[in-house]
Amino acid sequence: MSDIRIRKADGTWVVRAAGAVIAESNNALELSENGYESVIYFPRSCIAMAFLDTNDHSTVCPHKGTASYFDIAAKSSTLVNAAWSYENPKEGVAEIKDHLAFYCSENVAVEQL
């Protein structure tokens, strides 16, 4: 069994995609899982969802459930599978429902202000 901890992330967090701020929240969650870097999950209400498009990609985590993926429509390109969400997370991680996390890359940054 994976040891997963979820807590309110301290401070204000932002997501910058291709230079534009597409999310900002002081109600983000930090998910820590043994063997992995901590991940910041943003409430859907704090994300400019107009820039995100759902796609058909999905993965399954035995501890969190099935993840759905999103592309980010940036000015110059589409950032494929740049964000994910557990639409129906397993009982032990129910807090991350209605939240999205983002892959950090050369085009996407998750930063604490």
C-alpha cells in the first residue's frame, strides 16, 4: 500500500503555461506519496479551464484511481497531456476530486508565490 498524505498547500500557487498564468490558488492541495515528488493539485474553480481540453488519454493508479488528461491550448502550440485529474478518486484520496495537477516542463511551471 502506498503511503499517501494530502494537506492544504501553504501559500499561493500558480501555474504558468507558455508564459501565461492559467491557475492561481491559495486553496491548493499538496499530495505526497512515498517514492514520488510532491504534487500540487489546484481546485478546478481556480483554473482558466477555457485553456484546457480533455483528451482520450487515461492512466490507472492502484491507490488513486483512473486519471483523465487535459491538453493546454497555448498561443503557439498545444501542450499534450499537460494536466490530469482524478474525476472519481478512490476513497482514501477523495479530497483531490475536482482538482487538477500539472506536469512541469519547459512550457509549464507550477510555482509558489
